[in-house]
Amino acid sequence: MVAHLGLISLGVSFPSLPSLPRLGFTKRRPFATAAMSEDPIQEWILTEGKATQITRIRPIGGGCINLANCYDTDAGSFFVKTNRSIGPSMFEAEAIGLGAMYETGTIRVPKPFKVGPLRNSGSYIIMEFIEFGVSRSNQSVLGRKLAEMHKAGKSEKGFGFPVDNTIGSTPQINTWCSDWIQFYGEQRLGYQLKLAQDQYGDSTIYQKGQRLIKNMAPLFENISIEPCLLHGDLWSGNISSDKNGEPVILDPACYYGHSEAEFGMSWCAGFGGSFYGSYFEVMPKQPGFEKRRDLYLLYHYLNHYNLFGSGYRSSAMSIIDDYLRMLKV
């Protein structure tokens, strides 16, 4: 379904630009077209973006890694993220993830249009601008739409993704693997444990975590695991709604994995009973769901430990110790 998206390269544009509503004529003086050669963002908007003038550039808050702006034009508005410190690879991976979710035709995500390098250093991504509503998305609708995405987004290559990406600013390795337990053990938990050992010298959490990885197979007995397209970083800051109240999910760390792994950030996502009820109507709950829930929280607690420090270590260690007792290893 998304094989063509894996061919993204520097400066590529995403096809099928939707017809955006045209704004009324404004007397505000448009930006000079002479600046086009100096600004690839404006150049794309004023050519392939079908705009003839950019009427305003306004900052959009909320991010801590990238700068975000909305470009208002006579062909509609575009959402643009820039980062002066990195090349286009991070935004390319984000665009591939957004494109994969968009192609399922289920939950709403901003459609990516263009990724490329900035003139001197850094990179940018241009995507659809979605006007958010005043309230957060309906929990029941969010659960159903997310389950529909998981059901629609399948992979014949197994678990992984066409490219590596990031979870926050931590690298997320997505090498294809046919076995979920191996994938989750090596490329999710194992990677974070090694990072903690290298960064903090934390041999205790590393050794105990490795014991868990080697002995966690019984948690997956009597279930069938199919690779599902996951958002990968679904917390409250990446969930919103459009002006019609439909749920919108943003800033993904996509990969194909066990559907239950999507709930790994539930400790700061605010999912309630109506969310899970609607989700499981579409994707039935599998035996042992409750026993595996904390295993999927662990990946994100470890990532927060590696990103933000020791405040998250106790939560990660507590989960590891509980599983070692449960599994009697």
C-alpha cells in the first residue's frame, strides 16, 4: 500500500495536492516573488502549491524540537515545520508515516506535500494545515477510527517500517523482522536498555531488562499477532480534533507492530472506557491483554528515562521487576 512512499528522496513532492478552499482577495501586500530563489518553502507554495501570493506567516506553538509556522495563501493554508540542525531524513520519515496513515482512509492526519533541505542548513516539511476545534476529540470516535486504521494498515514484510525514524528525538530502529517477540525485544526494549547502559552506566536496568526480554514469550501465548500500522507515539499532545469534531492524530513515529503496542503512551494519553470500548468493537481484545499492557508501557518509560533523566527510571524498573516476579525468572 505504501511501497511508493518508501522512495522519498531529498526535495520530493507528494502527489495529489487536494483542492483547498480559496480565500478572498486581500489588500495585504504579498511576499515578493524575488525571495523564491532564497526560500524553497515559499518557492514550492508559489508553484506546486498553486498559490499566487502568501498573505501571512504566523507561528504555531506546541513543538519542542522543531519550529512550526502556518503559511496563509490565496490557495489555502499550509503547515510548515523547520529544523536548522538536521538534514531532511527525520522529516522524510515523518512524511512516510503520515502518508501511510493517510492512505488508509480512516482517521484524519495532515497530508504531507513536500520535504527538502533549507538553503544553508537544516530541513523542512510542508503539509496540510488542519484547523483544530475548540475541544479534544470524542473518545469513542477516536477509539473506533484508530482501530479502523490498525485493521486497514497491514504489511506483507512483517514488523518494522521502510525507514528508521525517531521517538521524540531518540532513534527508532525499524529493520523488518518476521517475529514480533524478537522485534520488540531487540529493536524496542533492547535498544532502549543499551542506550541507558551507555548513557548512564546503568547496568542494573540493562541486565534485568535483558532477563525479561529472554523470558517474555509466555506473555504472548495463544494469540495471533499481525503487523498493524501504528502511530507509535500516541499521547495527548499528538491527539486533537478538527473544527467538525473529527479526531486528528499528529507527529507519528510509525511502524508496523502489534496493535496493543499503540497503547504504550496511555499513561499520558487519557484514554477512557469509551475509547477502549469502541476500539475493541473493531479490533477484539486478545487473551492476555492486561498482562501485556505494562510491557508496552515499558518501552516509552525507558525512552523517557533516556531523554529526560532519572525521574522515569523507577517506573521502568518497577515494571521490569513485576514481570520478573510474574514470570518467575
